[in-house]
Amino acid sequence: MKPTKKPPPNQTRSVIKTRRWLRGLQWFLPGLLVKRWLFVSVIGIILIVLGIAISARLTPILFLSRLMGNVIDSLVSILPRNMSGPIALVFGLGLLWLGQKRALGAITQVLMPNQDQELLDLLVSHRKLNRGPKIVTVGGGTGLSNLLRGLKQYSANITAIVTVADDGGSSGRLRREYGVLPPGDIRNCLAALADEEKLVTELFQYRFKTGEGLTGHSFGNLFLTAMSEVTGDLEKAIAASSQVLAVRGRVLPATLEHMVLWAEFEDGRYVEGESNIPEARGKIKYFGSKPTHPKALPQAIEDINEADLIVIGPGSLYTSIIPNLLVPDILQALVDRTVPSLYLCNIMSQVGETDGYAVSDYVRVLDELAGVRLFDVVLVQKEPPSERSLKHYASFGSYFTELDRQALANLGCPILTADIMLEKANGTVCHDSKKLAGVIMRWYNRQ
């Protein structure tokens, strides 16, 4: 193999200079709100000069014309007019550019001392994200937070509508002890959409290991509970938390009413409680909630009506996705949609909920619940995980969700297959945030 030749130093410097010039041209992109304020600054300077002239009881036009004439005559006597004019113009623009750049740099250093990105990169990113499509996601659980991590790279206009039916773990304890809506899924989505995602996620997911009454609670759940007490309800608490965490988009509970899920199994058993249903380990025949007609959050309905793209899932079918659809106004808004909608099917079956389900079973359950098709296409993982991961999941009764094309064709359901899976070192799998968001946005752009 021949060694790669390094480019000559002069060529390298030339490339670097070209890149700098190209980066400089980015300041002139429309929508950055920079050029107009530079122009305003110039007008301001001119008005200041005129103001001083008027205050000194000088005729501004005559005074300025004489001054400019003397300056021009002096320059022309030294350099020809065809040289002195362009030189003065370039020199003046250079001073204006340098002054504005240094001023913005000083402000940036104070406001963002540890920011790795340059101000220009932040402005370009801000412009791109704020012009992104209005995306509404409906679901819950860790699957939804994975999706949001990817989508926030394409748009800042994201609304995550999240179930509030959780009654297990830390969320369930806070629900029983303080009477607040369960904050668990909301906590995950807020962390996923935060600008400082890694730090916020570590902080929000931190669970206390000791302390009377604290053991088992996550910091994020306690934070949202405290904010609910301070602001008066969960909706205001989420809005306040979103400002504190610099969340890109917004997270909304499907309802502010306390939902209790129930399921009736084919063997006749009746079970209540989101955490109790999977533990019953039966085949679900009927599914519902108490109250039967919870009131939707108005902002959630408004965002669905204004959406450019709707993504349903991922998440546990019965305990993360369907609870949102049991809110009648949300279901009706999804039925009435006029924009592209996609359903993201789970990679692996959920023990106690979707045992033995193929992709068509997920679609059939959602169709029966809504009475119509809520989405235009179902997105499915193309290839199964490795044998090692399959054995890991099989050890506790979970299996790969098979793509049964003929059954889906009989249902009239279009299919979109892609490699959207991330396989971890411990044998578990989840949706890959970047791959998943890329596939969804490419599909949306084709619609």
C-alpha cells in the first residue's frame, strides 16, 4: 500500500483560507437576523453624526459635504481616485465588520463561556431548527425518548404527547402519596429534548439509594413533583421545567385527569393498573380506562391540528400508546388529520402485553380501537437482532416482532422497512435515534 502524499503547505493554507471565506459568507444567509441589525447600526451612526451637527447649530448637509469634500481632496492628492475610493470603502467595511464581530464575540464569551460551538454555528442551527416541520409524537416509555433525541436534530417544533397512566415504581409511589400525575415518561422526554441532554439525563435518571422515603425515587420525578406543587399543576410544571432545561420543543401530558387502566383477558380475568396488566401474563381481549372519557389537554389537540407530521409510537402497545388514544379528543384529532402519519412498530414483543404478536397484530389492534387507520405506513425493523440478543430476550419470554407481509397486505397497510436498530453490548436492543429520525424525515420529505 502506497503512503498517502500530504498536500504542499501552500495548498493547505489556500484551502483553509477558502473555507474561512465560505464560512464568512454564511453570515449573509437569510433569517439569521444579523444583516438587518448591522444596517440599523450604520443608520444609527449616521443619525448620531447628524444629531451632533444640528446640536452645534451647523447645517448638517453643508457641514458634512464640506468635510467630505476636504477628506476626498486629501485622499485624491495622495492616491488616484480609482484607488482611494475602493480602499476607503473596503477599509470602512472592514472596520465595521471587525467592530461588530468583536462586540458579538465579547457578548458570546460572557453568555456562553463554555460553549464549544461558534456563534455563527449556533445561529445557523437555530435558524434551521426553528424552520423545521411541526412534528407531533404520541406514545411513552423509553422508546419515545429515543425517537425524540433523533428528531430534535431536524426540528425545534416538536410536541411529545405522553401517557400519564403509569402507576408503578417511583412514579406510582408519588402518585399515591402526593396525588400528582405520574411524571416518569414526561421526565424521560424532557431529558431527551434538553440542549444539555447528557448531563440532564444523568441528573434526571439518578435514583437515590439511601435515605428514608427517598430510596428508589429518581431525581427527575421528585423535581417534577416539586414543580407541580409550586406551579399548581403538571402542565405548568412541565412548561417551567422546559424553560429551565432549555428544552427543544415541548412535552404535554395527554390529559390532566388520573387515568387507571384496566384489561379483561380471554380467560375471563379482570385486572386494573398499568403495572399489573403485564404481570397478569394473559392475552388481552378488552382494554380501557377509568374514567372512560378523560378530557384532553387543549394544547395537545391544537398541536395535532397544526402538525406537519405525526408519529405514533414507539412504546408498549397497551400501556404506552393506547392510553393516549383512550382520550377521545386526541383520538378524534388523529382520525381527522390531513398530514402524513407514521406508526413505528416495536422491535421486540412486550412480555405480558404482546406475546406472539407479529406486525399485523399491532396494526389490527390500533385499527379496531380507532375504527379507522390512524397512519399512512408502518415502519418496521428490517433484520432481526443477533443470535446472542435473541437468546437474551428469549430467556424472559420476549421475541422479535416478525414482519408478516401477506397479513399486512390483507389489511391494506403499507410497509416501510429500514435498519433502525441499535444493539448494545449487554445484548439488549433499542431504536437507534439517528437512524430512526433520518428514515422518518426522508419518508416525510417524499410525501
